[in-house]
Amino acid sequence: MKTTLKLSLLFFISILNINCNNQNSSKTGAPLGEINQVSAAEFKEKSVNQTIIDIRTPQEYGQGYIEGAININYFDRSFLDQVSEFDKNKPIFIYCRSGNRTSSASKKLLKLGFTEVYDLQGGIISWARDKNEIVK
């Protein structure tokens, strides 16, 4: 008797879970974009003529940055307002010092509606380690 009850309960929860997931998918209409974690070499290749955002503090940015990068401090209260001004349908490339901040920043960009976010794995540290140029 207990086994039958447990199986029935498990079956009911499974059906309920599937149903809830299907309802959530239809409500959003469009799927979220994607986060692409890329190596320094991939970042360098794919970011040519694209929007590059350095999300470090102004002090960190002043120590050196990737050519063409725009500094928008992740810790600034207006961070989301500032990044939302960019075209959400075009790729956006972001990096920080070591890659920690870009993980959460990338998720926020997806929630804002960006469809293609490129996250530099290991941040500017990996960029420099691969002997890529840093503007000072």
C-alpha cells in the first residue's frame, strides 16, 4: 500500500513539474540569449568591430585595458542603465579582472534582453597571460 501511494505521489509530482515547465516556456515567448565563455584568442578574434565592455572599476581600467573597450563599472548603481543603451540584438563582449564579475554581469545582460554575450574566461589576466596587447 505504501509503495503504491509513493509511486502515485511521484507520478503526480512529475506530471505537475512537466506541466509547470511547459506553461513557463509559453509565457516568455522568446528564449533568453546565450552566454559564450571564450578564451582570450577567441575573444580577440570575435570582438573585432564589436562592442567591448570593461566592467572593472575606473582605477583598474586606468592600469590598462583591451583596445576599444568602454569602461562601465559593474559596481556603479547605473551599470544596468548604461549597458542597456547598447543594441541588444548585437553581440556584446565583456571582461573584468579575472572573470568573476562577468559571470553575474552576463546573466544580468541576458535579463536585459541581450541575445549574444561573450565573456572573456579568466578576464584581462588571461588576456595578458596570452601576451595580447593592453592599452595603458
